[in-house]
Amino acid sequence: MASKELRTFTREEVAQHNKEGDLWVVIDSNVYDLTRFRNLHPGGASVLMEEGVPGQDATEVFFSLHRYEVLERPQYKRLQIGVVQGEEPQVSATINDGAISAVPYAEPTWLTEGYHSPYYTENHRQLQRAIRKFMDEVVYPDAQARELDGKRPSQSVVDAMAKIEMLAMRLGPGKHLQGRTLMGGLVKPEEFDYFHELVVSQELTRCGARGYGDGINSGMVIGLPPVLNFGSQELKARVVPDVFGGKKFICLAISEAFAGSDVFGLQTTATKTEDGKHWIITGTKKWITNGTFADYFTVGCKTEDGFTVILVERGEGVETKPIKTSYSSSAGTAYVIFDNVKVPVENTLGEEGGGIFVMLSNFNHERWVMCCSSARSQRSIVEECLKWTNQRKAFGKPLHSQAVVRAKLAAMIARVESAQNWLENITYQMCHMSYREQANKLAGPIAFLKMYCTRTAQETATDAVQIFGGRGVTQTGMGRHIEHYHRTVPFDALLGGAEDVLADLGVRQAMRGMPKNARL
């Protein structure tokens, strides 16, 4: 359909259309005819007749009530009839168009003009630009829609991610990338490092939909590494291609109603058949991300030799039920029932009784990924608050003229900057340590970082609600991102290890490294 031709008007001409039956307004140098829309206005017809609106420049009034994206909706774009003569739009609103935000602290310093970083190369920057464009054009629209309707992420999006090998990239550097064409050849597999992965993780977080963010293969990030690292060659050949290809889904099934961080308290059992060729698995798992639509389950079981991890395929005896949580069902959060499920012993991951080593091998990476996401999501909230306090008027002045508001902004900015810088330091260590060195040296620091990120995130969420007021608890309109963040951010404090458990882990590791002769 061809776009309609827009006319040019002077402001004097617009001012003549200032009655109920003839109502025009100017918003950011664009002219809108609201005559027929007046009685359809969601906020009531009377609002459009208030002083300073009919026939006037209503830009300030509009942006005190609405997000820029409202103007981009087809039903409202049709109301535009022209532009103001000799004027250009002045409002700058980054609406997932792939651009770098010019709002202070809206981007990490390495993406901010005029700043420098020792960590990122031009290749990291090239990947960031390509991933952001992909995320904004392909993933963001689906994320917003699925977060609302609760359906699983669209297969078309998963297929698009698989095509550029984004699924494989989310597991970080390693042998699994060999022979793959990453982002159309933009990054060589042998050069892909943890900063490349950090870029992928943080750009994905910008979809602004917490449940969807978990639903878009977070189960793979934590459920597939045990298969890659401890599965037999035959098992990997059968499972990995379909998962990386987006054809099948996998999840990690450890937590139970009776045990979370205490993996040795698990009650799901696996016993061998008399011929020793199969496991019979019985038990339940709870809060399993991606569980409702998973084809494979990486399951922690109690066996005769202790704790063992086994890959279970969806089939007879496997039942999943959705769990309703504070965020969207698009995450696929599930209650999983294993009722005498028969599984070949070849599906054992690692040694029998060696499950704790299988799980510990991926905990650092899992928690680090969560830190990447937490730091970036906090930054998005900082941007929302800076924009809002700049355009919102209170007592006749911008909201940021209030010292108490500036104090909250200062604390939010300090938290997100410290989180990002700590994260980048640990990422640098990861790039220069072997996997064994990471396990020995970084478990404590990563545990502390995750604890710090999730606690500061909740502080930022609380401050943001105070800044947005009633809009901060409203699921639509100006504060919808704030409400969503405040409602869903507590998840991060639990997933991958509860805050208190991780804090204790970090201290215990530090105490093990204390010199025996250290004294005051």
C-alpha cells in the first residue's frame, strides 16, 4: 500500500482547527487531525480539549503521557495529515532500530563515543552492530508479543538464530564452534572469546521481556554443556546438531520441591535394570526453565553410587505441567514428572556418582551469563529513568530538578557501572585462564558478582518505581518496562544459586586461600 502524501502547513493554519468538530494538533513538527479520533481516545475525549492542545503544539503534553512508540502504531500514523512548514522533528527516541543510544549511561562505556576500553577489538564492535540489528528487527517484536500471550518463542525466530549460529555462540568459545559460520562469517570460530559471548548475551537482554528471555533457549545454555562435556560421542552426534539447529530443545532438570541449592538432597531416583542396560528414573522436578516444550532433559538423579546426571528424552513416562510464575509462560517453566522412565545407560553424563562434577563444571559459566544479563537489564532501566526525569514535569520543573530524584539516579548509575566493570574484569580473566584455572580461581568472584548484580538490580527496580510513581506499577504506557522489571527481577536472585548461598560460597573459597601465617 502506497503511503499517503503529507501536506505542509504553517502553525497559523493549524491553530485555526481548534474546535470539537475540527481538531488538529502538532506533535514534534508533525500535524495530526484528531477530529474523528476524539471520541475514540483511550484517555477520554475531554483530554484533547484541555488548554494547550486544540490547534496547538501538544508535544510536551503528549510525551508526558505517552511513549514515542504510540506514534509508530499504524492506527495512529494514519492520523497524520502533514508537517509544519520549515521544521524538522526534534524528538530522539531509539525504538529498537539498531542504533547506539545517545542517552548518558544507556550504553556501557566501550560503546559510548569518546570512551576507550582495553578489552574490546573492532571485531567485537562489528559483532555488536550485527547482533543488535538482528535482535531489534527479528527478536524484539516476537519477544514483546510472546511475553504478553505467554506462548513459546516463535519457531521462525529460533530458526533465524540457528541460521547465524547464535545458539552455538551462546555457549561461549570452545570446540563446539569448529566448522561453524558465525554470524555469516563475521567472527572466526577460533577467535570467538568470552567478550564475543558477553556481547551476544547483553544484546539479547535488550529484548526487554524477562520470561521470553528465558524461553529463547536459556535451557540450552545450562542443559546442553553437560552433554557436550560429558556425553559419549554417539550421544552428542545424535543430540547436539538438532539442538544447535533449533529443531529440538533441551533443559536442565535439577531443582525439586524438596531440594534446590542442596543437590545432595534430591529425591529423584535412577536404578538400573537387572541386565544393567537401562536406568529406571522416578521422581519430580520443579521450576524447570523451558521444561514445557523441551525434548531433552538433563536430569540430576540419586543413584546407588550417589548423585548422577542422565540425559532423558521426552517420551513414555515423562509428563510436564506449566507452572504459573510472576513472569510470562513463554519461559516454559515446568513441573516435570518422571514415572518409571526407561533410559539407556549410554545416556549417563560423566561417571556414575560423579554428577556433582558434571554440574560444577558449568556453574561458573551459568552464573557469569546471568551477570551479563543483569548488568545490561539494569542499564536499560537507567536509560528509562533518565529519559522520564528529563521529560516529566513536577512543580513546573523537570523531575530531575528534585535533589531526591537525582540522588536515586546517582545510585542507579553507580551500581550499573560498577557491575559492568567488575563483569568485564572477570571476563578478561576467563579469556586468559584455562577451564581448570577458572574453576579454581573464579568460582568465588563470580559468585560474589552474581550476588552483587542481583541485589543491586532489586535496589534499582525499587528506585525506578519511586521515580515513575503510579506509572511504575502499571503494565501499559510510560512505565510498562519499569513495572515489568520490578515484577520479574527477583528471579535472578534465585536462579543459578540463591544470593545467600553464593555469598557464603565466595567467603568459604576466600578462607581456603588464607595464608596460614596471616595475622593482624
